[in-house]
Amino acid sequence: MKNKYFKYSLLIVLIALVGFGVYYFVSNSNEHRTHSHNEEIYTCSMHPQIIKHEPGECPICGMDLIQKVIEDQPVDSNAIAALLQPANGFVVGDFETTTVKDTVIASAISLPGTVTYNPNSSVNVAARISGRIEKMYVHRKFQRVTKGQKLFDLYSPELQTEQQNFIYLIANDAQNATIIKAVKQKLLLYGMSTSQVNALATAKKLNPVVSIYSPANGIVDGTENGDLQNQTSQQNSTTEVLRLKEGDYVTKGAVVFKLVNTDRVWAVFNVIQGYNSLVKINQSIQIESELDANEVVNAKVNFVETQLDPKEKTNRIRVYLDNEKLKYPIGLRLEGSMETNPKKGLWLQKESLVSLGNKKVIFVKKGEGFQATKITTGLEINGFVQVLDGVVVGDRLAQNAQYLIDSGSFIKTK
């Protein structure tokens, strides 16, 4: 009886174990099938709305379905780690490396420039007495005049009155030398020459027209309120007429002509923004012109402008040139070359960084690969770039950053 009971119990246990095994197998099979179906999705390249969990044909066009690969979508970010690096943030590889150098670098820089007027050497020809312009002997801007050349004749009723007083004193009070000398000096101040005053005393004949002569050699830049800077671009034009004409009335002290001297000129050079700190006053500069590239003029920097030119985004330096022998025409293009003052800082080779728009990126050695790092740069001199932020002395960098970019292991397209 006991043996029979034992056999029944053993049979029940075996049946239970078999049932549990079947259940476990079916459950695992369903789970594996479900997991596989979740990973393997098939769709039509022409009709992406068709989704199936097994291969087949598209019910619309009959094309074979292709497997769709599902990837985790990255979170949009403007951070450099999200925009520039691959998913693991690392570029694995064995590339040549270089280091940041904490040193002093100096180099020669080239500066474009032009010849301009020196406004400090200009001469104003003003009316010494009020009157009307009877005759003009210079009619065009940028005409060259010489010292002593007649410029214009001025008729003045006031001058006529003073001449009458002078003639009257000579004829009726010749012994009063003091008064006669004072009136004669007044006529000279009104613009008459000594020979004209002596001729007036001899002939005792009025001449209310006084001729004005050029006090210096130069080029006629303009008439009253002329602007040198605005005229510079027109230095080759000899057809532009002057504003003042015959018959115009001028007041005492008004500038009738402005004469610019081409024997003393400025050489103005543009310095790229950020490089003005490398240029100092009295620093040597070698100047070449487009007239003769073999002729080099050695000079020194006379002035460094601190204000940035808003149009060209450059700072300017001036060199004062003695143009009496050089004979540089206004507007001539120049090329300046100068050794910069040594600049201390952290420097790396230009090939070690890559520019991505407004960002500069380097690859820093990390273990078995390289990690992209954003840096802030400054000057670029002689193939080296100054690093202001982003690296420290001792960091090892990929020597050719562009190679890592071009390898395709760095940038991903969306």
C-alpha cells in the first residue's frame, strides 16, 4: 500500500516539473520573440508609413521591406560637447602629438598703407581786408603753385581809403614821419607789397585793387572750409573747380585758398585689430612703394592711433616722410614691414587647432584617444597661435587637428 502511494506521489511531482518547464520555455520564447520584434522593424523606403515586424513586401508598391535601425536621439544642445563630439565624446586613435609652449615669440608683420597729405604742413591764404575778388589766376583744385605766384586780385574800398590817407600825408605833412610810417605799415598789413607802397608814394595814384601772391610752394586743396581728408580721394582730379569765383565778396580773415605741401607727407599704415599692442612709437619700419619694389625707405613710427577705424576695423600708425627727394604722389600704395615687439604667452602650432565658425577646437590627449576642447585664441604670429584660455602647460594635443576632423570619427551630421 505504501509503495503504491509513493509511486503516485512521484508521478505527481514529475508532472508538475514538466508543466513548469513547458511554461518557462513558452514564456522565454515569447519574451525573446517580443524583444526581437521590438528591435527588428521593417518598412518601405517609398512608403514609410508601412511598419512590420518581419521581412516581406510592401502592400502598396510591392518593393521588399528594409530593416529600420532605431537609434537613441540625442538631446539638442548648443554646447560644444553635444555639437562636435561623437556619442562617447572620444576619438580613439594613436596620432602624433605636440605640446603648448610657454614662451616669447616675435616676428615681422606686413602692413598695407598709403601716402596722404600732412595737414600740419598746409598753409592758409586768407584775405587781409574785406573786398570783392576782381580776378582769379587759379581756378582748379589740385593745381600746383609756386612761392610768389599771383593767386587773385582783390578790390577793397577800405584799402582805397587808406591809400588816400597815405597820399594826403605825403603831400601835405611830409615832415610827420611817424604818422606816415604808421599808415605805410597799415597798407603792408592790408596785403600790399613794399614795392607797391613805394610806387604809390611816387605816383600818388590810387590803386584800390591789391594782388595776393602765394606765400609758399604747394597744391591748391580748396577754398574756404576745405576738408583735406575728404579731398584726398580726389587728388588726381584737376577738373574740379573752386567754390570762390570772380565777383564773390570775401570778408577780412576769410580763407581764400588752402595750400598743401607735398614735401612733407604722412605714410599711414593699417594694423589689424588686436595687433596694435605689438607696435610702439619710434619702432623701425621698412617701407616699399609700388613705384619701385627694390627701393626700401627706413623710417620710424611717429604716431600710433588708439582709435579703431570703424570702417576698416583696423588701427592706424603714421610715419612722417620727407618727400622732397622721394617725390611720392598722394594716394600711392605702400607696403610696410616691421619686427614686432616680443610677446610672451602660451603658444601652439596653427595646425593643432581647427576653426569651426566662431569656435576654435583642439584635441587633448586622454588615455587611449583624444577629446575635443574649446579654446580662446589671441594673436597669430609666424605659424603659432596664442592661447588665452582652454589649455595649460603640459597638455598634449593632436598635432594635426584637421586630420581628426577629416577622418570622419569626429563630426556627425544630423
